[in-house]
Amino acid sequence: MAVFESLLQFSSTGTLLGALLLLLVLYLLSTGSKSQKEGKEPPGPKPLPLLGNLLTLDLTRPFDTFFELSKTYGNIFQVFLGPKKTVLLVGYKTVKEALVNHAEEFGDRDIGPNFRIMNDEHGILFSNGENWKEMRRFALSNLRDFGMGKRGSEEKIIEEIQYLKGEFDKFEGKPFDTTQPVNYAVSNIISSIVYGSRFEYTDPQFTQMVDRANENVRVGGSISLWLYNIFQWLGPFLKNKRIIVDNIVQSRQQMTKLINALQETLNPHERRGFVDSFLIQKQKDEKSSKKDSYFHEENHMMSVTNLFVAGTDTTGTTLRWGLMLMAKYPHIQDRVQEEIDRVIGGRQPVVEDRKKLPYTDAVIHETQRLANIVPLSLPHATSCDVTFNGYFIKKGTTVVPLLTSVLKDPSEWEKPNSFYPEHFLDEKGQFVKRDAFIPFSAGTEKLQLKVLTMS
């Protein structure tokens, strides 16, 4: 009934009935158009006309419902979100088989209406084809050049830690919400990579930029935006859609000012950050009269936006999970502190110390696994008709890997629902990598998200 209530509050009765009638016709046409040449489709719960399986789902935590459905229908099954068919991939072996061994067939990005209003199929995260390949290659190359995940970013991170520590000290040991200071610290590290400089935590230009990005992440996962992705006619009636659009307009205006200021002092021989690199490449393509260049304003804006959103939300949330778990498990916190004191002492840590801190490294990885901050991978789409593990999946079908099922796969993890750093330690107490540790995704989708978060 919650779905009906959500639909009814956004429209007049006449508009609603007209839209439902249209959707019913489309549903009947789509369900009767299956070709005899097509093979067996994945199993799944029987859908209702128009609504599909929406009444089955907990839209606040759909990944939990999908996980429960997999116990009935197996590791490959389909649901209908309204009239739209979506295939779910469950468990480490199934997800790896699809995204790594069949990366080409499952490699397209399904760009729904909710993502389209935020990116318009430009940038790194929500584009396809050659545009996506070029933006991804350029982003990864330049992030590495500017030291993301390597020693080159150490000074930036160490500097920002001092500012963050100063913010924590203001509370004099009293309980406080760490969300804002942690997000500001993470965003500043990304700013130093993207723009070449950091901001003060009191700078309204900076705080508004970070707060808008975080609000878009929060609102983007709301039930109303889920429904908009299925029933686009709801768009004009949704407050959350208006919030996202307004935030995007304001962010673009602010970003344009920042980029223009950097362009005025641009030195092709001295790149300060990602923005400079993009501007220099854009100038090169313009001078050579290169046709169909991907280095234009839309890709520039969306790439910078993607870097901020992907980096700030994932890293900030992971850090807060780490703080919470250390408080909840003081014996693990004590062991981490003992190892750090023994290996590092009173000096600043460096990247090379990681190999000498196996338990600390294991705790960091286990935090990411248990936090499970990306329970559903960004939606994929099949680039062609494909038969996968005996099931036929038509070209253009939405495919969603259930990452929760990978990070908590009982066949891969000894204690999948517990905070157990020993998952990443061998019998000698040395750190070991686990193939099923894919907190963001697998295959070609790892791109800059992993680089940003691991830094």
C-alpha cells in the first residue's frame, strides 16, 4: 500500500488514471512480444500489471528483499520494477563470472531517468561507449599522476588530518556527530587533487558545495526517486527531483567560477590538478581542430562532479564506520593502536608502512566489507543478447549485481555477519587479499572510485 500512497500524493486522479491506462497497454504489449528464438529467461516472482513486483519490495532497503528472493529463485533471477525488467546477480561466483569473464556483454551502463537528470550521460560514472572509455582512461591516468592512492598524496592527507584533528579537539572529548568534519576533510583532499588547493572549513563556497553533493546522494536514494526512475510522469510532482535539479544548477554555477579562475592562470607546463589537465587537453584538441573531441564543457563539469560525489560519500561513510567499529570493539582498537605504536611510534605514517601493519590493514578491509556501503552496484545493461549460465538475457536489459551478497557470501567468508579482521589474515598473522572483497564492483567498473576510496 505504501507504493499506492506514494503514487497518489503526486498527481490528480485524472492524470493518474490516464497514466496507469497507458502503462497497462505498454505492459500487455511487452509481455506478449517474446520471440520464440529466445531461450529460457531467469526465474522470478510473478509480476502484477503496471506495478510489477514493487509491492514485494522494501523500497527503503531493496537489497534486503533481493537477497531474500535469491534464496527462492537462485543466484540469477529477475524482477519487474513497474513494467521494467531487471536481472539480479547474486553471490561472488556469479557476479565475477558476469563482470569479469563476460565484461563486454555486461559492460554497458543503464542510465535511468534519475541518473540522467544528474549527469545527462556525460562524465565518468554515467556514460557509455567511447565517451565513457576516454573519460575513464583520462581520469585514472591523471589521478595516478597527482598521487591518488600513492605516496604523492601523503602530504595532502597528512596536512588535512591536522585540520580534522583540530575540529575534533574543539569538542573536548564530548560526544559529537562526525559527519560534517569528516566529509569536509575528505572533500578537501579531493579538492587538492581536482583544483590544486584546499578550502577552509568555514568557507561558505566550500561548505555549500560539499553539503549539496551529500544532499544529492541522500535524496537520490529516496523512495520518490526510485518511483521516478520507473514512472517518469511523476517527475513534475516530486519535491526531491526539484531539490536535485536546483542543487545541480547551483553547483554548476559555482564550479564554472572555480574553473574560470583556474583557466585565467593556466600554465600548460605546470598542472595544479585534474581541472588543469582537462583544460590543457581541451586546448590541444581545439588547436588541432580535432573533430568529435570528448574534452568539452559537459564532460568536464560531470567528471569533476563524479570525482567529488564518488570520493566524498564513499570515503567519508567508510571512515565513520571505522570510527564506530573502533568504539564498539575496544579490544580490536587496542590491538590496532599497539601495532601502530610499535611500528610507527610518534612519527607520521607513510605508504610503505602498510606492509608492516598487517592487522591494521586487515581491520581497514574488514571495515569496508562489513560496512557494505554500496549494497547494490550501479546498474549495468547488456550490450547484446547473451545466454548466461543457461538463461537468456536480451540486449538492453538492466542488470544489477547485488554486492551485499558478495561481501556476505557464506561460501567465501567464515563469519560473514561479524566484524572479524581475521578474514584478511593468514595463520602467521600476515595480510592476505580475498578475491571476494569487491566493495564497489568488479571488472571494468572499478575505475576511479576504488582509487579515491583506497587513498
